[in-house]
Amino acid sequence: MNQDLTEVRAQVGSWDKYRFTADVNRVITDKWAVRTNLMIQSKNDWRDRLWEDKKGFHITTSYKLTPKLTARAEFEYLDTRRVISV
């Protein structure tokens, strides 16, 4: 992708449900770009003991070495807690 991009979303629902996501892409130079995705989610349910929490992010960078060769590095982190006893 050769253009800057920012997308942010927030969702709220019944039973303690919420979700926040962000997607940010930045072109640093004509050969180098950085992109990150963030996510936070919490979810409950009307049933006993059904719960889910998620937090995470993904970051990537790319550098165009030649017109046909691009170097890319990525890192992802996810923290999940899940309790289900239905």
C-alpha cells in the first residue's frame, strides 16, 4: 500500500460486550512503510460463566529493496482469557 490509512472502530453491545479496533498505515518514505493493528475486546453472555477477553496488536514494516524485492518484518502479540461453563 502506498498511501496513509487510519481506520478506528468501536462496538458496544448487551451483556458487557465491547470491541475497539484500530488499523494505521503510514508511508515513511517512498520505499518504507509501517502498519499496525490494535484490538481490545470484552464479551460476556446471559448464560452463567461465559466470558471472553482479548487484547492484541500486530505491527509490520516493509522496505522496498528493488522494484521486485521487498523485505518485511512482523510481530504479533495476543493475550486471551476465556471462561466457558455452560
